Amino acid sequence: LMHEFVLGTLPELQAHGELMKRFPDMEHDEPHMAHVAPGKSAAMGWQFTRPGEFYYGCLISGHFEAGMIGRIRVVDR
């Protein structure tokens, strides 16, 4: 199956997930998103510029709801 990696806050991911349900063929070309075709891999680099709680997930319909989500905590040094 196709998968994607989208980085953002939890409210951003939830809102974008709802949009993906309405427009499942929506294409993305954002630096905080990566699409991964079946049988392939991808790499993405990101530098956080502020502390906070961020999330990543696959927003293809049904994937996020099935548990394809993770959390990143960025702290000050």
C-alpha cells in the first residue's frame, strides 16, 4: 500500500487527515511530507527550531486511525 509521512502538531494532522478523507487523491509537495510507494523507502530530514510536542503519521484514509502515528518531544538544552 501507499504510505506517507507527515510531520506536524496533532491538530494539524487531524485536520489534514479529514481533508484527505474528502480528497483521497490529493497530491503533496511539502518539505514536511514524504510519500512512500509500495515496496519503496524514503528519507526526510527536518530541523526543529523550537521546543514542543510534534507528531508524525500516515494520513492516507484509515491509516492514521489504525495507529500509524508517533510523537516527538523537542526540548530546550
